[in-house]
Amino acid sequence: MTEIFKLSMHDDQSLWLTQGDTPKPTRVCTVTQAAQLLHRSQRQIYRYIQTQKLIPIQKILNEWILDYQSAERLRDHPPLVQKIP
């Protein structure tokens, strides 16, 4: 099965993904953009993907494309820091 998608960049450097026949594009970001937005390392972003704190939408050319709203939500409500006993 072939999945058709369109990835476009607007003038403000935001990425938008349109999948299949869906007319409404979804705002997305790369791992690098999410790391910059959250002030975290790329490795930490991959951990967030693994624990589902960030929602991956598609992997394009070996780069995860993430849901931008989940990155904003994580930025606005960061996980609590746990004290080391």
C-alpha cells in the first residue's frame, strides 16, 4: 500500500503535513525543531517519542515527523523533575 503525503514549509518556517485525501494539513516539526522548542537534546526527544510524550506522525527519509501540538503541550506543561534519593 502506498501512502501519499505532502510536506510543505510556510514562510514562517513552519512545517505542514497533508496525508492522503485529507484536505486539512497538520502542523508538524522535526526532532531537531522539537529539541530547540523544548530546550532539550535530540536524544531526550527520542526518549519522549519512546515514552509517547511526543507523538510521531510519520518517518520521512529516516527523520521522525512529530505532532507540533504535542511538542507545544510538553513545552507548556513539562514533566516534573524527580529527586534522586
